[in-house]
Amino acid sequence: MIVIAHRGASAYAPEHTFASWDRARDMGADYLEQDLQMTSDGVLVVLHDETLDRTARRDGMPVRGRVIDHSLADLRSLEVGSWKSAEFTGEPIPTLEEVLKRYPDANFYIETKKPEEAPGMEEALLALLADFDLLEPARREWRVLIQSFSEASLRKIHAADPGLPLIQLLHRGWSANRDLSAAMAGIATYAVGVGPQSFDVDAAFMAAAHAHCLDVHPYTVDDPAEMQRLTEIGVDGIFTNMPDRLLATRPADELRGSKAVRAAAQLNRHCRDAADHGNAARRASYK
């Protein structure tokens, strides 16, 4: 099972800060997650909210406004640590470039956040991944997974680079009153997995996703009982604010880090190859 550090080890350190990702790395998480926002001068920064209101401070005072209305230079005067604890005062808003530089051997799980409000986000992301030579490792061994609630954003990336592994995020209640098989078949045309809200995942959901070779990575799970339930129905990964808690439930000999990520990519590829072979055989039998 893939252990995904949701905004880092964000139960223990302020989300989307180097302190949070450092802690997640120390704990042994397989992926570090980043949510992308874009500045007014076109720089990708890592922040969950589209506004600064909740987490940004200047000289101890809250700052308000949309991220996209501020330049990178403006954001450099802010910090996003003290809202969590005085211990973290001074943590900057990181750029994605700074994250990629700081963790050269990490695995990244990157979300295009409301990309329709930030034209060019996808192109900027792909350019950065190219600059850091991460496109081929992403295609081959899932060093980078790209997720979004926006199907249009994922399809745009898929059209630009069909080999990149994409994850379709699903809002809570997505599966209600839906033909799961047909919906999963549609997602499988451009993505390798889905990210549902954890309470929407049951045996029927898992069967439909796996029938179409889609990995399932529910969000966001800190409760041990829910971790156990999801483990028993066979999810492929879990987002958690507490990577240490999830890791404590895993077998001691389970693959971790890059080995785990490569294994997940290989299993998914084998599923798709087998499906393609089966479809080809069925087509041949009709002739």
C-alpha cells in the first residue's frame, strides 16, 4: 500500500511547508503531496487554499486575498507557519521549483488546484518537471503522480503527454446513483487511478475501479479503524496527515519509497497490458 503524506505530515507541522515534508520524509512516507496555486507573475507555489486568509501571516497579522492576485515577491514577505504554532514561525510559502530542488530523490503527488482560474498552470507544471528530468521517471515508475478534481485539466495534460500517470480526484458522494463501471471506464481513458473521499469506498467501488485497472487512493484518513477498513477492502494507497500512524499498521517487510512506487506502476501496467491482450483476443474471435 502506498502511504501518501497529505500536505506533508500535516498533523504535526504546518501543511505544505518544508517542516511538514521533512517530517513526512523522516517518517518514511512514500509520496509527498503538493497543491498548486499560481502567482500573478506565473510562478507555481504550493498552498492548499486559493486565498491567503487561513494560513498566511505578515508580522503576526493575518493576510487576506487571492494567491493569484499577488506576485511571488509579494508572497516572499509572508510566512505560513505561525498559524499552526509559534514553533514554525517564519516558514515561507514554497515554490514548486524549491520543493523539487530540496527533495531530489522524493516521489511527488501534485494537484492542479482550480486550474481553470489559473490559465497556463498545466504548461508551467510540465515545464518544471522537464527542467528537473522528472517526466520520464514519472511515465516509467510513477516518481510523480498528477491529480486534480478537474477532468479538463487532466485531459489537457494527457493530450500533451499521454504517458504521464494521472489521478482523477472525486468529490464526496460521487459514486451515489452512478453506473460505476461506465464511469470508471471513462476515467481509465486518461487516468491510472482515482482519489475518492474515503467514506465513499466500499467493495463495489473497489471492484469497479480494479476491473478497469484504476488504482484507488482515498483521502484523507487519520482514524486507525478507517485505515483498517480500507486495508481490508484492498485500496492501493491512502492519503493521511499522520504517515507514522498509517505506517505502523503496515507489514515490516512491505516495500517503501521508490521501490513501492515502482512496484505500483508495474502492477498497474501489467493490468493494462493484460486487459489490452484480452480485448485484442476478443476482437480477433469476432472476425
